[in-house]
Amino acid sequence: MKKIILTILLCNCFFTFAQKSKTLTKLETDELVNQICNNLEQNYFDSEKAKALNSIFKKKLKKSEFYNIPTDSLTKKLTLLLRNQTNDIHFYIGKSKPNIEKDPIKETPKQNFNGGFTEVKILENNIGYIKWDRCIANDEAFRKIKSALVFLEGVDKLIIDISENPGGDGRSGGFINYHLYEDQSYQSLLMKKCVGEENWYQSEVAYNYSDAPKFFEIPLYIITSNNTGSASEYFAFIAQEMQRATILGQTTAGAGNPVTMVSMGEYFMYVPVCEIVTYEGKSIEAKGVIPDVKLTSNDWLNETLNYINKK
């Protein structure tokens, strides 16, 4: 019996090792790289850069730089090559179907998250606090956001904590911004150009009607971290560029360009399909939003309150 168990364990260990050590054949590697090149040509927003990337991939393929590499190492190598050549951290190549919970770019939240706001409260000294953990944009989310703003009406200062917000639907930021800015020029700060388009156009989705309370005059503080990504980064970026808020925390993820996911048989690929910049050409891609005040303690909310109360 012990010999049988030992044999089974050895077989399992060998099978696991074989799985981890699996490499693609030369033909399979060629096919994967060619699929990547085709997807770049069809989906990447910068057509000239796509051609240059394809040329790099084919040269490296000719030099046999992608052969005889374990699949996990190969996908990492291909991902890093794309990111290093483009300075766009949204590029990603993986095996099988992506796990939304583990993937670094979480564009589509599965849960409601109560409209995106997971905590709303009024703190000492009449300071309002919102924990905003997902960017969700639909009628139900907007109703819940409005209810939160009604609850906070009359606060003297407002903190919006997006330190755990990986992004989502950018329209949620546009909706919330309508309650924070009296001057609507913020709506034209960002420009967007997507694959196949020749002209730039306004990126921010404009919302110009809501009966929820407005917070135009009160000081605004936004807490960010390296987990703050995509749509939530643009919320902080707009506030910083418009000098509407003080940003506290850590530099954001720098994942600014919208992406599409393309299936490639047993593999998948994230390809940036749009570029977003300010009128002056400033981008947060691979740079992030740098906070005005760096937070260093284990309790960022308390540290933020101390900062506010000292002003």
C-alpha cells in the first residue's frame, strides 16, 4: 500500500513538474508570436508603433530568442518586451482565460460594491469621507452615489479615498465630477484617440444634470495608492491638473490607456486600443499620478485627518 501511495505521489510530482516545465514547439512559438503581431496590427492604437513592434518580434524570432523557454517564462518575456518598447503597462500576455480577480487590470467589477462607494461617513470636525472602491456607471450606481452625496451635504471638507480602486467604467468619474466642479472646463482637459481614428476628441463623458448636492466650494482631498488604476487614476489626475484637490498617499499604478482583450487559442492578450492625454500631451501611462503629500504611516485616513486639521 505504501509503495502504491509513493508511486502515485512521485507520478503527481513528475506531472506537476512537467506542467511547469512545458515548452512550446518551434511551430507553436512561431504561431503565438505571429498572432501577437496580427493583434498589434489590428488593435493597437498606434499603427506605426505596431509595425515597429512587429519588426522587433520577427527579428527576435529569427534569432531564436523565443524558443525552448517554459511557457510561463515566455509569456512574461513577451509581455515585458511590449511594455518596455511602448512604456504602456496595460500590455499583457497570459495562458488560458484570464482570472479577473488576480489580473492586474480589473476593468469590469463583478460585484455591485454598493454603486462603487463601500463606506460613507461624517468624521470629527464635520469632515465627510467616501471610500470609493470601484468605478461603476449605471442608473443604480448613480442613485446610490446621489444618496451618499445627500448624506454628506453640509460637510466642511471632503475626503475621497480611492486607494483600493482599480478602475472600471470612467463615466462614474464624470458623474461624480459634476458635483465637485462649478467650472465645467475640467470636461475638456483630456483628449482621446483610438485605433483607426485620425482625430482626437474629448475623453471625459459630460454629465450636466443631477439634483444631488454640489460640493463646489469645500476643500477636497483624494487618497491614492499604487492600487489606484485606470478610471480612478483619471479622477485623481483631473483633480490635480485642475488644482481642485490635494492628492495624498502614493503614486498611482500608471495604467491609463483603455484596453481590449483578444483570445489567441490557449492564450490571451491585452492590447491598448486608445491613448488619453491632456491638450498639452501629458499622460499618466507608466507614470501615474504623483501625490502632493506622501503618506507613510499604517493609518492613512488618520494621517490625512491630521494633515487637514493642521491646515
